[in-house]
Amino acid sequence: MANNFIIVTDDRETTGKITKWATVAKNNITGFRDILQFILDSCNKPEVYYIVDETTQNVYSLLDVATKQYEMRKRTFEERMTGTQTGKWSKYDF
């Protein structure tokens, strides 16, 4: 059984499709953090992104996980340029 998270968007209202964007290994915490931050920083509608746990087949709202569980937010331009992390990740240097 796979041990990954899959990042998808639900575009069924507009295109009738669910699009797979990325697969992140559960043990790759840096990759997981970076994809969450990228989506918050650069997407106009982060609420259409979901995290699918391949092991349990559970689906989670990416926006809820990033903002409520990890307390992340969209970064300012200066924060992006300096590589500053937001939320609970800010005190760790991976």
C-alpha cells in the first residue's frame, strides 16, 4: 500500500474533472510544507485544493489543513524573497 499524500483540485463544476497536481511522500515533511505554502502564496482559489491520503483514502481540505492545523498564511513579497516560513513551521529549519 502506498504511503503518500496526493494533492488534487476539484474542477467538476467547470471542467467535469478532478486534477492531480502532486504526490508527496508522508515522510517528506519539507516537500509537504513547501507545497502547502506554494498553493497559499500563488493560487487565487486555494479552497479547491484537497489532500488525499492514499493509505486511508481520506480527503482533507488543503486550505483547512494549512490554515487551521498548521496556522499558515499567504506570505508577503518580502517573506517569499527571504524564504520565511509561516505558521508552526516558522520555528524549524529543515
